[in-house]
Amino acid sequence: MPEFNQMPRPQTKKSLTIIIVLVIIIGIAIIGFVALSNKNNLEPSSNNVNQPSSTNQPDDNANPQAINKPVLGQTNQNANANQNTNNNQNANSNSQENETPEKTFTVIGRSYSFTPAEIRVAKGDKVKIIFQNVEGFHDWTIDEFNAKTPQISAGQTATVEFIADRIGQFEYYCSVGTHRQMGMKGNLIVE
């Protein structure tokens, strides 16, 4: 019987080579997957051209009551009045009369709900919706005012603006798949 140290080892070298090659292939696959995932999260979607800067966004997760409150600085009337102090008084008052009041709402989307589920505005208001998707793949749509955000992934934000030019209660919803039927909807009330 041959001693242990004298046994042939070609099988061991071949096995070791196969294991090393498999480890390298698996490592490359993992690195490629991670790189691709990070690339998709870092690249802005071409549909998000109206996306507001995240530096101006309130942290709605920290204060859920602040979600249906207008964002600070929602109207520009005071700023316009201050900028026009050196202009003719008649021109200044005419520009303010022609401005439509703007109301800004941050709407949070998750599977399968919107927060807030109800938004109230006055007839004639310019409505700005900042849609922040925190879970899944969604959009924000209201047919009666022909207003719709692009469909966006979790972590992305999109904005849409429209004039609330008729009184009534109008349903907004997510148009992705059957999300609307699953309860992803809310009401815009124009008074």
C-alpha cells in the first residue's frame, strides 16, 4: 500500500482549478449585478424632466401631518410685489391680478395607497402635485384635468401642474396595472 504522501495528486489540482474558476465567475456575476443595480438607481429617468430638486422637499416621513399642507413658498405674489417696487404701480397691480393662486401638495405613493387620500382646492387654483413614490412602480393621474405624472420607481419624484377649473369631486389614481382597482386612489375636491 502506498504511503499517503506518495499518492498521485493530479485529481486534486484539477479540482482546485475548477473551484477557483467557479469562484471567479460567481464573483464577476455578483459584481456585475451590483453595478447594474446601482446604475439603475443613479441614472435619472428620462420621464422625470419635471422632477423638483430634493433639497427643497420636506421630510414627509418625519411628520405625516405635514403631507397635505402646502409646501412653503407656494405663492409668488409677495416675491413679485417686492421685485416690482421700482416699477410703475399700475403695471405691478395688473400683474398681481392676473396671477392664479398656486397650491402645492406633496403626495406619497406606496403599494396601494396615496397619502393624502383627499385634497381640497378652490376653483381656479393652480394645483401643483409633487408625487413622491416610496414603494413599487406608480404614477399619479386625474383624467378630468388631463394631469398625469410619468410612471416612476420607488425613491423617485415627479411633478405635475394643472388649473382646477371646475367644481366637483374628482378621483385621482395610479394607472399602473390594476392598482386603481386595488385601492390606489384618492379624491380632489374643488370648491
